[in-house]
Amino acid sequence: MFFVRISSLPPLGIASRALTAIAFDPFESVYARYGAIWSAVELAATGSDAGERHRALDRIKSGLPHLFPADELPQLAFVRKELRRVCAFNEPHVEGRAGWLEEWLDDGLSQFAAILHDGAALADNVGLADEAELWRAWSSAVESVLNDRSDWGNRRSKWLEVLEKDR
């Protein structure tokens, strides 16, 4: 079980830490974990300043091994899948603080790429070769978006291509 010390955190920091704790708590239901991981990344990207975004994504990166236990629970594949997919925001329909998208594309998405890279390595380490390929496909899509951020239509087509692979 994860414990969250909330006494000195700002409200977004409190929410972020609580969501991350739920996402990696083995005693939570898979549906709570799924929702928490999605919400933690979305909050980090759209509502947090750079410092809190970095801390939130660092917590997710450090908790990632908890989603790859040696005694693989099939339900965790569902949570891992959502973690891979969460970076593909449907931008026209996402509300966030001013400047969130530019900051996410300039900084947050590259930090998220490290999570995807680690996910591929962890999947390989526990013998999930097909899933490791999905982690790498997402990592490649993120790199492609980072190299060509021209417009939403371009990013959308890259996200749709990898979403189709990760059904």
C-alpha cells in the first residue's frame, strides 16, 4: 500500500500524489487503478505547472515496475495499456490551464517518452514481447510527434496510427 503525505502540498500536488498512489496500489480495483493513472497523467499535463508535472511523471516512472509483477495479473495489462495511450490527448476537446499544450509538447511529452521506454524494457524483462512492441510503438509515435509538432491534424494521424495497433 502506498501512503501519501499531504500536509505541505498545494491542491494539485495533493490530487496528483493521491492519484498516483491509487494507480500503483495492488489492493485497489483494476478500474480504480485505470482511472487513476489516466487522471494522474491528464492532471500533470493540463493542470500542473512544470515542477509538479515533472514530479508527477517521475512518480509514475518510479512506480511503473509495480505494474509488471513477476506473477503477472492479467488485469494489469488493462492499466498498462491505458498508461501507454494516455499521452494521445484529443487536443480540441481537452480543457486545461493556459499554455498547457505548448508546455506538454515542449517538455512533458519528452518526459513521458522515458516512461514508454521503461515500459518496453519492463515488458521485455517479464517475457511480454508483444506488449513490449506496443510500448516501443508508442515511444516511436511520441518521438515522431516531438520531431514534427506542426499541427493537430498531423499529431492526430500519428496518434490514430498507434492507437490502431494497441487495440
